[in-house]
Amino acid sequence: MEPASGATRTASPPPTTASPSASSSASASASPSASRTSASPSASASARKSASPPAPPTSTAGFAAWPTATGEKAVATTIEVSGTYDGTLKRFYGSGGLGSDSQDEDQGPLFELADGATLKNVILGSPAADGVHCLGSCTLKNVWWQDVGEDAATFKGTSASATYLVDGGGARKADDKVFQHNGAGTLTIRNFQVADFGKLYRSCGNCRTQYERHVVISNVKVTGPGKDIAGVNANYGDTATLSGVTIVGDSSRKITVCERFQGNASGAEPSSLGSGADGTHCRYSASAITYR
């Protein structure tokens, strides 16, 4: 969702500093842009002494166990990220203007990622405001939402070539959407787990500017209750491609795997055109979905 008008944003000092290319290097931490406040030498040295925590233990189902926070940090103003930000599995939660746990469409996010940025090893607690905003291509690696606010993450890049990756992590308690795709491009969600949710993915049904959007969902564990795994706008050429989806706790099969909508740019509630695999907009085979 769009951040609140007039909100002042300051960069929260990351654990260490690194060049924007750090997302592809062995560096564990990130750097804000030069115009933003850098961590003090003592803080940086302290952070370097404690390397990124090891990956969370793997469960018998092949998904990472929900992590225990290594510390906590209140976020009163949006943390702006360029390069790579490694949260070392601290728990971040909203305070002040970001302290609401409502479904307000105009809330700001806890994290705002510049084009090409990476956010990793972060736990978002409650209140989580509007979670994470990606202004262009981005990577969310091992990011966990304990209690989703308005949305867990919103993808806002305007280029058709924009790519967004959610790799690992999980989300719980989403009253409505987990991942909201407002911009253009392709979102990949893999090795992710979601429980107690409305929609795992939704291509915006009534944004003022509409795009063709695509989502690829693979190796995802879905635990009910839930409503939709993917929602796309058929009239704008959207596609959802699913594989390796395991649905748990839905013996009556109430969770819709993929739903097609008639999107609009007027702000009206989009109408449903049907659900299920159609080979065009909802792309998956019967073997791609497993019920447990």
C-alpha cells in the first residue's frame, strides 16, 4: 500500500556497512546510501564480532523451523534499504506512527527497499504496519512475519522486467493479503510457509495504474485456515504458475488454489471470473498440489 503522506523516513543503522553489491557477496550486512546515517565505528565493530546466526534448524517436512529472535528493535520511522540489510534475526516492530496494527491502506512500511535491494534474516513482529515495500526488483531472504499487518510485503516496481524474490521465511495471521503485487513484473515465492491467512498472493484488482503481472509459487507449505493461494487478473494477462504446494489442515478443500478476477483501474471491487487450473492464467497440474 502507499505510505502515509508526509511521513518522515530515516535510515535505521544496519548491523554493518557494505557496498550495494553486497547482495551477491559473502558480506552479511548492508549499507544504506551515503546520504543516510551510517553506523558508528564502535557499533559496526560490535556487529562484526557477532556473525549472522546460522540458518534455522530444518523441520522434518523440509521447511525451516520458525526462528527465535536474537533481539528486538522498535521502528518509529521507515527503515530505507539499499544494497543488503542483514537483520541477524532480530525482531522489528512498529512504534509511534508505525505502531498501528490496523488494516489502514495508507500505513507506511517498516522497511522500504530500493531497486535491487536485499532484506534478509529479519523477523517482523506486531504491530507490523504495512510490512515491507519494494520500489523495484528486490530479494526477501529468510524474512518472517509473526503477525501480518495490512500486508506482509508490497511490490511496486513499474518495469515489466522487474523481478522480486521471496526465498524462505514465513507469515502468519494475515487478515487479508500476504503479498500484494501493485507494480509490474514477476514475483517468485519459494521455500515459504504461510498459516492462517486470507490470500497468499494478489495481483492488485483495482489499482489506479494496472499492469500485466506474473507470480511463480514453488515448494510452499500452506496451513489453513486460508482463502486463496493466488489471485490474478485475467483481463490484464496475469499468470500464476504453481508447483510443489502442500496444503495442511484443509480436509474440506475450502482453500482456493488460484482465482481469476476481472481487474479494473476505477477502484471498484473486482469481480471473480472463476477458479481452478485453466492452462492460461492459472497454471498448475493436479500433481502440483498435495493435501495433508
